[in-house]
Amino acid sequence: MRLDKFRPVRPLVGLFVLPLAGCNLKSLNALYTAGSVSAQQRDLIIITAVLMLFVFIPVVFFTLFFAWRYRASNEKAKYSPNWSHSRLLEVFLWGGPIVIIAILGVLTWNSTHALDPYKGLVTEGDKDPVRVDAIALSWKWLFIYPEYNVAAVNEMAMPVDTPISMRITSDTAMNAIMIPRLGSQIFAMSGMRTKLNLVANQKGRFFGKNYQYTGEHFAAEKFQAVAMGQQRFKEWIQNAKASGQNLDKARFASLTKPSHIEDVIYFAPVKSQLLDHVVQQYNNGTPRNRLTKTAER
């Protein structure tokens, strides 16, 4: 079979292949949700995409149809040089987009308020949220559990079906934390506190990372979010407490030095109100040479 026969449809093939070029389909795990927040975001993406197809499909169809119908070799095509107006066509061209924009406007308004990352989550049984303080470092993440006086580098544990209430800051350049299968990206900025509320509705290990370029080891600034049962979470806390590494001011200072750590490190006990201390040191005008050097990389 000669490939020349497929020459006319090559542009169509490229239309669907180009968006996937250089893309690892396994990385599109935001569509495989594991929490209520990410499930709502996935539904919003799908609804928006379907609505846009009402514009995309007619435009592509009629573009191809007109090119084929009025080709030079088709002498039967009716030529109407004096045609100037069609009410039906005007309604279609203006009414369709207006309706779609109105629907998207309502969806955007409702979802913006419903999926506010600062908004607390309510789960079945009205469980109290687990508080987690997340501090972005170069190039690693520190997760602190103030209620349990433990912390971990590059691993965030959470009980399944229990809200997670996060306070986030940075002791380096601006970062952006996100766990795609749980939803919502939020920035971590020095001298500021941001918040993020998530929940995992199924057990598993979920990929998380920094999505803001921060320098040399930016691509390696990843962590694991581990959702587990209540009993397993209690065991995780006890194992962290038994780690024997005290996260005091001196140990935290060593963590802030630019480095890439692949292994998970546990700490207990943890300096009280460590996140507040990190935020306040910027607001007090403390020189941050480390921040400047990291940002320049």
C-alpha cells in the first residue's frame, strides 16, 4: 500500500498527535483522582473541554467541508457572489459562543468559591483536620506535625478520609506545592503563610513536587504523600518519634543549606512554632544571603 494515498489526511493526524508530542501520558495523573477536591477539579476540566468542543468541532468540520465543497475541480458547487446575510447563521455564530461563555462564567464563579484552597473541608463523620506545616527548602520539603511534635523531609503522611489543613511557607525562593491526584496548587513564599486544604479518599502513595523553577535541583524537589488508615497513621507517628533526631535550631539551619536529599528523614521532637519562626525572620529584616544565592542559580 502506497503511503501517498494518505497524504490528504496527514494534517488531521497531526492535529491530534501534536498535543501529545513529548508528553508522557502516565504523568497526566491529575485525571486519576484520589480525593474529593481533585475529583471536582477533574469534573470541571471535563465539562469545560466538552463545552469547547461545541465550538471546535463545527469550526473544523465546516473548514474541511468548505475546502472540499468549493474546490477548483468541483464545477457543480453553487456560486453566490451576491449573498450577504443570513439570520440563522448570525444566531448560530453569535448565540452559541454567548451561551457557552455564560455557562463557563457560572461554572468559574461557583468552582472558584467551592474549591478555595483556604476553605476547610468537611468529611463524613465530621473528622477534625490534621494540621501540617510545610516549609519549602532548597531543594526539599519539610513537613511538620505540630500536634504530634514530629516532622519528615520529603514525605507527608495522612490518614485516609481525614481533612488535611496545611500552612505553607518558604525558607528559600518561591515554590509551588502540588499533589496532582489530590488537587490544588498553592505557592510557598518567604515571609508569608499560605494555606491549602486537601483530603485523600483512598489509600496509596501519591506524587508531589515543586512546580516553580527554583534552581539547580528543581526537577528533583519531589516528595511522597502517603494516605493510610488511622491505625497505620498512628504507627507512622510513633516510628517518627522513635527516629531519635532532634529538629532544633541548629539542625534546621543545616537543612536550609542548598542540597538534594532523596531519602526520607524523620525528626522528633521539633522546635515549637518553627514555621512561624521561619516567616517572622523575613519580616524582621534578617539578611537572607542564602535566599539571594539560591534565586540566582
